[in-house]
Amino acid sequence: MSKKDFFSRVNERFDDFDSGSRQAFLLRLVRDRGFFEAVFNAVEEGILVIDPQLKIRYFNHAAAELLALPQDLENLRVNQLLQDVDWRRILHADGGNWDKVTRQELEIRYPEPRFIQFYLVPLADDAKLAAVILRDVTESRRRQLSEVESETVKAVSLLAAGVAHEIGNPLNSLYLNLQIVEKELGEKRENAEYCDMLRECKHEVERLDSIIHGFLTAIRPGRPVFAPVDLAELVVNVLNFMRPEIEARRVQVKCNWATRLPRISGDADQLKQCVYNIVRNAVQAMSNGGELTIFGAADREALTLEFADTGSGVTPEQLSTMFNAFHSSKAGGNGIGTMIVERICREHGVEFSIVSSPGRGSVFQLRFPLGGKRIRLLESGK
């Protein structure tokens, strides 16, 4: 942003100053601006300030190097540089203000292939501007996968195995005793009502056992085994499994997709766990009831699956840490669910993003590559 653009924002205040005050005010602005520019240019993250027309109003040195910004930005818009961001969705309907925070991982190919974390945060003091923060995670991804995540998963695995063992043994005993009682009562017709109740109890025990097994599988997964997967059928199965919790929280679910979506290549069990965690997070965000809309569509390159809720949304502070294990903004949460979602998406080559309006809801989007193509991802180093 040029000095002319900068000072034009405060010109209207000058009418209240005499000539001496104006000069002092201008000198102070120059000093303050120089100080903040020095700070911004010293940080490693790329920082852009953009307006609703997606014009770049300010950038620091890190952003210039990361995106190879030219000297003349007059005819350049940020969507030309970051093309995988759904800019229309994160802009306010009338295009006049920003009201959504966004977090997404992107791959850029120019000036060199890199993976970056993209954050967009509306500026509190000016609803017509937003800050874009770009963090280069190309190298840190390898390091974090091999050091942080492996140790975290190992610790969680040991804990989960112990908890599952302590829960699994009573469940097995309960299930065996229910079978015995059912057999005894089943010999008499007058006990038909009680037998129905027992079968329902057995079903719930089986459901709990399935949850424990799925949790352990998600925490300690092997490499995904790829096969054709019908995502629409998979989502419906997860929703049927979660029906008791969904109904208990008074959440209405609407599925909106074509009659027949193309099959994708993936590991069905792991993708079920991924969808389960996304739906569960959405349902828990709607403590007083709400609506979850699941949308599916496909083009030549990818199948897109979106989960839109009307819950509490995500703040900028929560967005920056929600994929860290053991960090959760929910009471009793542990942050493991979102960590599992990120890992499964990464291993399947799935692009994922979140768009959220605090107090109004969130949209979680997954893009599955079609035609046998998988998005190029870095090896974890394991």
C-alpha cells in the first residue's frame, strides 16, 4: 500500500487540526507506520491485507517472496494467486464486508511448489478489509509428521488401548449375560415383549463395541487400502449409525446430491471414521438444535462433499488450533477427532477446508480427486 493510499484514509480528520498539529500528526503517523512495517517485515509468515474486491492493499516481505509478487499490483487480485480458495463463499453476500474466518491448506506451484496454511481473518477495526496469513508448511509437515504426530498417536494409542480394554471386558460380560437371559425367556410366548427389550439392549452393546473398535482403528491405522467407494451410501450409513445422537440433539439433517455420484478411490473404513468425526463435530456445535446440510457434487476433476451446520461457528483463535491433538474448545473435548480427520484426508490426497462465521455456523468441505488422480502430498517420513 502506497503512502498516498495510507494517508488518504486519515485526510478527513485534518479539518479539525491547525497547521502545526497537522505536521505533528503526519510525523507521528510516519514513525508509527515505519515501526509496524518493520515488525511485519520481520515475521516469517506472509501477510496480505485485502479488500472485498480482492485487491491487495498491503503485503510484507515474506508474502512477496512466497507468492513472487510483482511491483505493480494495480491489475492483480489475490484470487489469481490463490486459486484453490472459494472466495465467493467466504465473502459476505453483498460484497461489502467480511464476516467469515477461514482456514485451509493449499498447494501453490509458483514460484515453486509449496504447501501453505492459509488463514483469513476480518479486521476488527475495518469490516471492509481482511488479513490473509500464509504459513509455509512444506518442511515442517515432514518434521511434524515424523516427530510430533507419531509421538502423539503412540501416547494416545496406549491410553486408548487401556480404556478400550477396561470398557470392552464389561461389555463382553454384559453381552453374554443378555444372550443367556434372552435364551431363557425366549422359550415362553408371554415373554415376547421382554425379548424385544433384550434384543434392543444387545444392539446397543454391539453399537458401543463398534464405536470402540472404530476409535482404535482410527488412532492406530494401517496404510489405507484403496478400493471403489460410494460416498453417498457411506454418508447415509454413518447418519443411520449416529441417528440416536442426532435425534437427541434435535438436529435436522438434509442430504442434497445428484441421484448417482461417481465412486471415488479410498479406504471405506477410514473414510467412515472421517465422516463420523465431521458430523459429530457439527452436531455438537448445535447445542440447541439446528440443521446440518450435506451437499455432494462432481465435475471432471473432483467430487466435492460439504457439511454445513448452523452451530456456534469457529473464532479465529479456535481455527488456528483446532487440528492440534489434546486442544479443544468443547467442554470435555480432546481434539483427537479433528486430528484424525486431517490425517485421513491427507493420506487419501483429499483437499479439505473450513469456512466459518462465528455464531452462524461452519462449512467443512472435502474434495476427492476423480479419474484415478491423487493430489500430490509429501511423504510423512515414516
